[in-house]
Amino acid sequence: MSIVKVCCVGVSVDGFSAGPRQSLENPLGVGGPALMGWAFPTRTMQQKVFGAAGGETGIDDDFAARGFANTGAWILGRNMFGPVRGPWPDDSWRGWWGDNPPYHVPAFVLTHHPRASIEMAGGTSFHFVTDGIHAALERARAAAGTRDVRIGGGVATIRQYLQAGLVDEVHLALAPALLGSGESLLGGIDLTALGYECTEHAGTPSAMHVVLSRRAAASGAPPPSGG
Amino acid sequence: MSIVKVCCVGVSVDGFSAGPRQSLENPLGVGGPALMGWAFPTRTMQQKVFGAAGGETGIDDDFAARGFANTGAWILGRNMFGPVRGPWPDDSWRGWWGDNPPYHVPAFVLTHHPRASIEMAGGTSFHFVTDGIHAALERARAAAGTRDVRIGGGVATIRQYLQAGLVDEVHLALAPALLGSGESLLGGIDLTALGYECTEHAGTPSAMHVVLSRRAAASGAPPPSGG
């Protein structure tokens, strides 16, 4: 079954999924990389993101791999795609990830500013969606076919999709990191009221992994075209 | 060295350390016991709190035991002591824990309503402090001598002591539980700005344990008599 999912999002002790002062040098914000301490050493991240051999296997890697498995399309917020703000000055920014990004499927970038699609190496393509989160989800579902749509982030994008009742499953990694400030992932969002419950967990020395799923009874909430 | 510490506080995926609708039946709020799922099976909790033999050993138990070790006095919020609100109608409420509470040292209860001290079995005594958190800490320090003062909770009490810069060390257990609403432990408190950093962590299948410590450089903040 095709689902809409959020995967591999680190959460700090104080509830932040990105640190303060995001920039070209600190795409995850100051202190943000500590949220992904569980992920960086895994085989999945080493191979898919860093293009390196080796890497650790085990529960942390299993969760990293699940995030990529059966994913047919991604949705990314503008800031996750890059540090450029406002209208695109030119087409030179092509994402943080080099010529061969780790997606290998279509990725839909939310933006207020139109831009032509880009075809990258390895099967990734970036498409710029200017008419909102529901439109982006419709296009991503069509592209994904029978596979899943993964909401890649950042925090603001994930919060919008959660609050609109559009996410079926959320995997979070509670990380041993203190950020003090940054972007709160769940502040002000009552996931219980939205129909979520914790359906799976697995603790490792590096993170407490939790999977939140939306109860079937709650699935009658806003459909993709409802907002 | 005597320190002021917070220990064994469970935190939900969404940042709550107590569930909603606390009552006589739900002293931790609805859903709150899930925050302590890591603790209930431990040998320390089984023996000290439930008076039972056996219980599990290991990292979870080590953290539970640390919370009691070298503790010379406790500070408890009114709601942690009991569900009675407003002026004490009589002396019949003597805590949640029966005749022999698990403290075995003096415990100072914050309240706006005077009440005479109570001597319980096993060395626990309850003292009711009506002149604020700094006064309670002074009395607790005097009672503890060379041992530590543990801020037992609940959430509002811990937050007050954190915001006043009076806590040296905080042990939290990030739990695989979703509460939706309740009492946020750290919402609106910038622990990094207050001088804390994550100095220790240990993940188990039941919780991610983190220890936050205040840097020495930050220890010039409000002294016990400064507020």
C-alpha cells in the first residue's frame, strides 16, 4: 500500500529538529548534526548519501534503510533544497547533494517562485511546485505510483503536512543532543488528537527510534484535495 | 560534592513529562505512566517504591539507583505530594506512598498553605514550605549536609528550579510514548543559554537516558539566596 511518510527525523532532548541560524555552512542549524549522530555511521547513509563503502549495520541502519525503501517520490521544503531565498537568481543552485543526489526518484520542492524542472544524474529530478502542499502531494503521488511519498523536510514542511492530516507514518529518532533553540518539530501540535499513536519503538545506544502511525479511524481527515 | 539534581524524569516524544487531566486516579496524568515504562521493571523501583523483590538490573536500573544514591533531601511540588488543592482541610493526606515512603530522608513540600511537619516510617519526614523555592532549597541543603538535594517534581517545580539556575544536573529518560498534551518539561526554556550541555547518554531498548550538566562557567548564576 502506498503511504505518505516522514522518516529519519532526529529530535533533540528539547524538541528541536533543526538548530538555530541555518546557513550554507550549517544546513541543519548550529548543533543540528548531533540529531543525526545515529544515522551518519550507518551503511545506508554512508553508501547513499556520502558515496562511501562500509558503514554500520543494525537497528539504526535498518531505520535509515526503511526511509529509502519503497519510496517513489519525495517532497522537500525550499530550505531543505538549498539556502537560496526569494526569487531564483539563476539556475546555478542544484541542491546540497552534488550532481547525483541520493533520491533517485522525482523530488518536489515547495517554493513560492517558479523555476523549470531539473534532471540530475542517477534518476533524481527536481520539480518546483508553487501552488501549495496539497498540489505537491498530488504530483508526488502520481509520480510515486504504487510506492510511497516521503516528506523529506525541513521542519516547517513536516509540520504543515502533519497539521493537514496528510501523513500516515512518522519515524523519529530521539537523540541525545541539547540544542537550546531552533525549530520545534511538534510544539503546539497535538498528535494524539490528530489520531496518531506510537506503534513501534526500538532503542539503540545512539537513539530511541519511534514510529507514530495514524489510526485507521482517523484516516477520514482532510484528503489531499481537501485543503 | 553536594549538588542539586533532577533525576529519572521521563519525557514523551512530544516533550511532555506529565499527561493531561492529573487526578487521584491518574497522578501522572492520562498516559503518564508510559513515561516510566523504563523504570517500573527495575530492581530499584521494585524494591524502593513497590516493596517487591527482584526486578531487572542493567542500564535502566543504574539510572534509577543513581537517583536515590547520595540523596540527603528532596523537594516536592504540592501536586507531587498529593491531589489536595487549596488550604489543607485536615492532616489526613500523608502522600501517595503509604506509611513508609520511598524517600527515607527529609522531603520539603512547596505549598502556599502552612501545615505542621509529619514524621513517617523509615526516616522520611515531610516539611511544608510556604516561602518559595529558594527558601525550600536552603532548608533542603541544610538537611542534606554533604549529600545531594533532589528536586523530585512535578513538572512545574522542576521548571521553576531550572529557570532560576539552581539545578546542577538533570537526568531525563526520553521515552517511546506519545501524549498529545500535558505538561511540557522544557518548552520555552533555553537550557543551552542557561549553561547546560549533554554530558552523558546511554540508550536502552526502553529509553534514551541523557544527563545534562551545567557548565562551571555558568555557575555564577543566581545563588540560592539570590531570588
